[in-house]
Amino acid sequence: MVYAYWEYALANKAHYQLMFSVGMNTCDAFQKVSQLCETGQLIESTIEGVVARSSHPADTVIKFQVFGSLLHGIAAASIMDHLFAPYGKNGDQVFADIVQHFIRGFKD
């Protein structure tokens, strides 16, 4: 399923971008609002610090991109929280699992 999702996104780039607002003037926003840039730099430097202290080498650029993807996924999970209810789950549980696995990625 993950590969199908990935292939759809690559094969239907315009649809995917529209569905998830990918590339919708975010560069302009970052240039106009200094706090956005500062936040990105803070996250990046934090990831660099964690990688530097980790016993496992990691690419900080990839970790930064993964972090951004996780944030997008967490936001989507929160918006779609009602979908988890029939399974006795909620967005907070999804959030906790995502964060746990992201952190574990620095250790494995």
C-alpha cells in the first residue's frame, strides 16, 4: 500500500500537489515571515545536535525532511481523527507512535 501511494504521488504529481497543498507559495511565506525561517532553523539545528550525539550516523537533511513529512502526517491524522474512532483509536495515539518511531530512527 505504501508503494502504491508513493507511485500515485509520482505519477499524478499535479493531483497530489493539489490534494495536499504541496508547493503552494511556501517559499514566499518563509521569506516574508521571519519566524517561519527561524523555526525551520531551530528544528534543523536540533536535529543536527541529536545526530551529532547519536552513535549511529544519519543524514541530517534526510532527517529534516522526514520530520517535515511526519508533521504533515500528524496534521492529517488529527484532521481525520474520526476515521480512527471505529477502531478505538485516536489521533493522539497515532501521534505518539509516529514520534516514538522517529526517535527510534536515531538509535537503530
